[in-house]
Amino acid sequence: MAKAARFEEIQKELERRFRIPEDVITINVGGRVFTTLKQTLLTQEDSMLAAMFSGRHPITKNAEGMPFIDRNPDIFEKILDYLRTGHPPRWWAHPEQRNDFLEDLAYFGILLPHPIAGTVILTPDEGSKLLEFTGAKSLALLYRGSRDGFQATTFHRLCDGRPRTVTVIRTTTDRVFGGYAAATWNQVSSNYYDDRQAFLFSLRGTSRSPVKIPYIPDERDYYGTSYRSTPRGIYCHPGSGPGWGDLQVLDVCNTRANNTTNLGTNFTSPDGTPSFLTGGNGTFQVAELEVFVFAS
């Protein structure tokens, strides 16, 4: 109790010493001057900006006594517009701008409303489309390559035995695609499973994105014998990451450019080409990988 009371006392002293009384504030960000309402900067009360301009955090000032923030002014302009309107910028198609914006949001501790919590790959629009494709009300993050490691063993440790998972892949060329598996992943043996609810999707990078890519049904004769020699919905292997009949993610997929996709045998190709998801020869290198599970 004494520690909590002392902390409160210190916070009040900081607010008294560093509080900016003006309703209209002028800031220098990376050499550019911005003028805005103080209330705009306090929009998200747990952010660094709110802490700075409410007096809870010391502010660096330039020679003229103006608050100074050493960040990219072009990105800060977009952040300021977002705080004013509540609408994120509309240039998500440009990966460098998008990544810079998200990086500075994280720096300032500003939250971006998103239909899929925890993703660092999907834009809000892409997240909404993925929920539409899967029919899920919400998805919970199970695994992220950059956080947990890109080893196949880690993927299996965190994702095996969980039905209804969604894998999202961003390649080094900023294409975003992935797949849904109703069946559970396992690492018992190398095997294909006839998961008839499985499907693939593309969310970014092709002229037809976003698009859902269905599994080609396995036709059977009167006695139930499969016409297809090996029904290939999903593929499980202890030495590989998530796989489907026409899409395979390998071990340490972020260091290898020979992860593969080859549509048309087990999943339809929207444009009739085997390499629809990736372009080129159908191989790709993973920049980021996320696996989600249907949230209860």
C-alpha cells in the first residue's frame, strides 16, 4: 500500500511539473511543425503521446522551447490524422509505408482497431475478409514465426491437436496467402489427410486478391473407393510446417526460398496457373507466418 501511495504521489508531481496547460499544442516532429488540439494527443490515454502531453512523462524541447519528437514527420502526419478521425490511412497496398506506420504506432503505444487481434501481417480489411472466408466470429493467435521461431518443431508444439486453424503467410515479396484446416495437425508420421473442409486463400499480391480457393472434392465410385490415388487436403510431417495438397511450408521457412505452391491438383487455381499464389515458378520465402485458431 505504501509503495502504491508513493507511486501515485510521484505521478501527480510529474503531472504538475510537466503538464502543458494550452488546449492547442505546437510540436516539432523530425524538423516539421504540427499544430493540433491537446485532446487529439490524449485520445488513447495509455499511449506515449498521452503520457507526454498529460504531464505523466517528461518532454524533450528544442532551442525555442517547443516540444520535439525525433520521428519521421510524414508518418506522424498519418498518425495525427488517425487520432483525429479514427480511420487508418488508405495506402495499405504499399508495404514500406504500411510497415513504417505500424512501427511508429507501436513506438507511440497507439492501438489500431483490428478484427483479428495479435496479427502483424493483416490489414484491418484483410482481417475482415479472412473472418468472412472462415466464418469465424473471432480468431486467437496460436503461433507467430518471428516471435516463437520458424522451426517446424515449434509449429507442431504450439499448433498440433487443435482443430479449425488458419495459417497466414507473408512472403518476402509481400504476398499474403494461406490456408484453413478443419482437421488437426500432427507430427506422428508423414501423411496426407482428406480434409474436405480445407481451403486456401489469397489476400494480397494478385490481381484477384482477396479470393478463397476451394478444395477439389474427391470423387468416389459406388463402393466408396477414391478415384484419386491420395486425397490431399492437408499434409502433416514432423519436419515441416503447415501443408496442404498444393501448398507446403518447410522447416525454417524464413531462410529457404524453396517453400512451394502448385495449384490445380487438389485446390482450384483462380487464374488456371499452378503458381497463382506466388507468381514465378511457384516457390517462395516466408517473411512472417501466423497460425490462428477459432476462438470460443
